[in-house]
Amino acid sequence: MPFGLLTEILFCLTSASAFSVKQFMKDGQTQILNEPIPGESPLELCDSLQPQILTLDSLKMDPVPPERGENLTIIASGTLSAPVEEGAYVDVDVDYGLIKLIHATYDLCEELPNVDMKCPIKKGHYELNKKVEIPSQVPPGQYKVVARAYTKDDELITCLTGEVVFPPYGWSMLESLKNSVSLLMY
């Protein structure tokens, strides 16, 4: 997935968390499950035991799953309990299958213009509606993203994680053909 698209999607979501914690014990260790975000999205909240200053009320992505060569619409609603100022940053990890594709830190304030925002962001409620184009050249495969956004004072703004699978090229056409043949047979 090209970095420009990835940053647009991530910053759409990190610039707009209190939530329940689900845990279970396994081999004497506490395991933390990712928390779903209300709405329709392949993204989940992570690091749920840590205080987070962004509460996401809802997150909708359309289409789900995202499709290459199509626009992806992201609609998010959330409340920031503290301001975000210059010096805020995002740690991003992107895995492509078993390969670490990206492990980097980015200046959040430099990326916010991609979602029509700028630093400082005052505390309060925010609504976000952003459309991004997914290039048709996105290689097929499974992508896993983990993004942790922090204030300049290293307070966790939010942690988001998700997976998306882009099928092999031509897969959609083959599925459509298969569905059409199935309909004709019945």
C-alpha cells in the first residue's frame, strides 16, 4: 500500500479513548484483545489498558473491505480530552504478510493537512468525512497496520490496528463471472 494513501487513512483516523477492556488469562499471562470500534470498519482499538485521550464514538469505512482503484470514504466521530500540539507523532508499523513493510515515526502535525486539519487541535468533539483514492496498483496480499499516535508529552492519543486483504489481480472479475454463471444455472 503506498505510504501517501496509508498516511491519509491513518491520519484521518488518529486526528479525530475510553472503552471497555476485554481480557483473558492464557498460560498465567493476561492477554488483551483489540476492541471493536462502533461502526463499519476493519480497524480496532488497541492498547486498551493504557489511558488514551481520543474516544472514538464511531468509524465507518465504505467500501469494506477497501477495493483497489476505488475511492474509500472514511467517516469518524470522536472526542479529544486534551489538546494535540506541535511535536505530536505517530509510530506506524505495516506488515505485508510476514514481511515488515514499514516501521517509522511521523510528525502528526505535518500530516494533518492531508485530512484538512492543522495543529494545534483543541480538545473537544470532532467529525471527520474524508474520501481517499486507493490506487489500482496496490499489490495483492494481506496488510496489517498498527498506528499509535502520541502527544508531544508522550501521552497516548489512540492506538488503531487493522488488517485488509487485497485479492490477486482479476479476482473480482473471476468472482463476478462465477456468480453470473451460478445465477444462469439456477
